[in-house]
Amino acid sequence: MGKRKLKPGDRVTFESHDEQCQPFQQSGTVKEYVYPHFHPNGYIEVVDEVGDTILYGNADKGIQKAK
């Protein structure tokens, strides 16, 4: 896939799931992005508006830079 151009402060969207396992689009801000890492797509931490972590781990292909 090549190096992704994500950096701290970028807004991203990704698919998440609610308590009933229903998919929905979630968005947040990249706090940390390390490429390459132990995972071929890198490691990412995404936070919401108040700074709470909402995604932590592998930066899979479902994470897109917000438009």
C-alpha cells in the first residue's frame, strides 16, 4: 500500500460498531501515527473532540483522511 500520509492533527474517518454490532462512521483526530511499525499499515491512535482515545492499534485500510 505504500506509506500513508497521516500525521498528528489530521482528521480521519473510519468504520466502528455500536453496542448492537451495527456499523457506523466515526471520526476523530490523529494523535499519533507510526509507520512502519509491527503492523504493515502502521500504528495509530485517534482521539475525539475532548481528547479521549477512540481508536488505538493497527492503522488498517478502513481509515481515511476526512475531506
